[in-house]
Amino acid sequence: MKFSVLLTFGTLLAVAGGIPPISRKYNTHCRCLRAETRIIPPDSLRSIKVTPEGPHCTQIEVIAILVGGERVCLDPHSWWVKKLVRYVQKKQLHQRAGAHPGFSG
């Protein structure tokens, strides 16, 4: 009887010890915990991904994928990142418009 209680208690301690603490600083949903503010040269960028704020994360996240495959989080409030996002969105809009021409009557 004592052995089973000790075994159960030991298992609970092992499981509880493996669970990370939950606090306001602990972030399980946002991918970017730290953002780069330095300007990244355009020829180093392969693509960018913008994730809007929502229930998964309370911040907009901008993730740059570099030519070498590395992923870097960019500061979405930085002037150059805002300009980069606008440029990419405008480029994507023009590509979609060209791929799906409207019907002429």
C-alpha cells in the first residue's frame, strides 16, 4: 500500500516537474518572442509572412524568411517593416489581378 502511494506521488512529481510554469511572461502562441529592428537588405529576403493579431497572439507578427532559409521576426512597428509589408501586399494584389482578369461584356 505504501509503495503504491509513493509510486503515485513520485509519478505526479515527475509529470508536474515537466510542465512549464504558466505566467503572463510565458507565451505559448506567439512565434516571435523577440523582433529584429535592424534593416535587412532586400536581396537577403526570400519572402515574408504577416500574421495578424488574434486569439493566438495579441500582436501582429512579421516573419522574414531569408535566402539561406533562416526565419527572422521583424518589428511590425518599425518604419521599414511597414513599408516592406505594404510593398509585398501591393505586389501580391497586382499579381492576383493579372492572374484573374475581369470579364468584359
